[in-house]
Amino acid sequence: MNIHHVLFFCVLSAGLFDKNTHLINAQTNLYTKVEGEDFRIELDHEVPAGSRKYICRNDTEKEDILIETTENRAESGRYIIRYDISDKRVHAVIKELTQSDSGRYKIGVSNSSSLNLFQVVELKVRELCEEDITNGKPKVYSATVGGEVTIRCLLPLHSRNIKFLCKDECKTTIINTNNLTIMNGRHEIEYWSNTVFNVTITNLIKSDSGRYKCGVRKKDAKNTCLEFEISVTDGNILLLAVCVTVVVVLLAVFVLLFYKLKIKRKRVQYVNTRGNGRNMEVAVYDDVAEVYQSATDGSTYQELSSREEALYSLFEPPPNANLH
């Protein structure tokens, strides 16, 4: 079905096909957006207040009307229609786009005076991350509650490319910019060079844990992304883990020392026991020097003195002996 058929069914089914039907722009405008973005459009024509305003998809059969109202503002799910009193124009919004939103839409206005203005647009929604260049498993960044983490996103880019951060399935962005730097709450993006930009998250909370992607949007090329993971732990838990590790190490050292001391005592006992046998070996005692000293200083010298006295007595003359 071509564009002319679409327009014919839209007008016919709404009962709006008359001489006052007016296509604002005969050319269907193509809009390219990315997942997670909002699509906004303004009817380029002044309309009176109180007119019926609507957004339909493909045609205006009842099931294809996404939103309609005669009020100055209405919202239904992700669709918003607003009438600006100051410039008398109608504004339409589709929030948080998904790829399934790709297609042809009609934004129009009608009233009881047979006014019928509409504009046809074709919307193409690109995937936020069309090419993931993560090499191997995503890198894990660990931090504690209240701290901060900075990720270096190594991606080819131009300074004016849109740089973004998304989480989990990455159907919408947490922060994005085409400026050199931006800070939004706890999140910051900072451009460094044509190969890297930094993403920083401050004042971390436990719910910040999870899978993320930092990426670059390109108009004439695929959107590229780099996946990583953040693990946020409680600081007290980390301190407790360190303390437990220290205690385990000290306990292991104590057990090792106790084991070595026990082996040493068994060795001394074994040497002492063998010293009492036939093949006597030298036992290790702390008082060896004292034992040796007492053995040599006493009995050895006493025995020598007794032998000298007996030898000298053989050469002494008997009493009252006459010498000639």
C-alpha cells in the first residue's frame, strides 16, 4: 500500500474527506531517531482552540488512533498532544522510542467547521547499540558505597558525536551529549580524544551494580558500544572481609610454627634416646661444657697427683740410713 492509499483510508475512515481537507506538507518527511529518544513534531499551521487533535498510525481506524483530545493537553501512555495557546499550534510527542515504533504516522486536527489539517511522517528508530566491540568478557569495576568509579571508553569518535551511557538492555540512555563534557546528577561524560571518553559515576549506591554500555552515535555509520560491569559493595562488608583474611593468615602462621616446634621436640627426644644405646651418638645438651669441665677439672688431676707421690717415694732414703 503506497502513501496515497494510506492517506485515502485515513481521511475516509475518519469521515473527514471534504473540500476543506488540507495536507500541510505533501512530502512525507522521514525522521531517524534512536531507541530511548523522544520524537517531537509541531504542525506548521495555526488552528483554533478546541479543535480535535489526534495521532494515528497508518490510518484512522479506531484501533489505530493512538491519542485524541479536544483539550489543550492530553497524555496516553507514551503519547502526548499539546495545544500552545500563544502560537496556536499543535505539538505531538512519542516518548522513549523503541524499534517497534518505526513506521508511518499522521498527526492531524479537525473541528465541526469541517477543518481538517494533517501531516504525514515516517519514523525510523535505530538500535541504540548496533555494534558491540567488547573484546572477551566485559571488564568489572569494583567500588564501595559512597565512592565513585571512572570508566575509560575506548571507542573511535568525533568530538561532536553523541556520547552516551546506558544500562542493562540499553533501551534508553542514562546520560548523553554531543558536547565535550556534561554532568547530570551523579553521572558525567568527558571527551578526551578521538579514541576515548570517560564516564564517571559518583556517590555510588548498591543499585548501581550491573551491566552497562558506553557508546557513540553516528549519523552515517553504526552506533558502537563497549560493555562493562560495575560491582558496588558495602564498605563495612569489605572491611570485614579484610579482617577475616588477616585472621586466617595469622592462624595459618601460628599452626605452621606450632607444627615446626613439635617436629623439633621429637627430633631432640630421638637423639637423646639413641645416646643410651650401644652405638652412642653425641646428644645435644645445653650443659655439655659444664659436664666436660667437671670431668676434667676433678678426677683427672687428682689421679695424676697420687701417681707422682708414689713415684717420688721410691727415691727417698730410709730413715737413719748412713751415707758414705
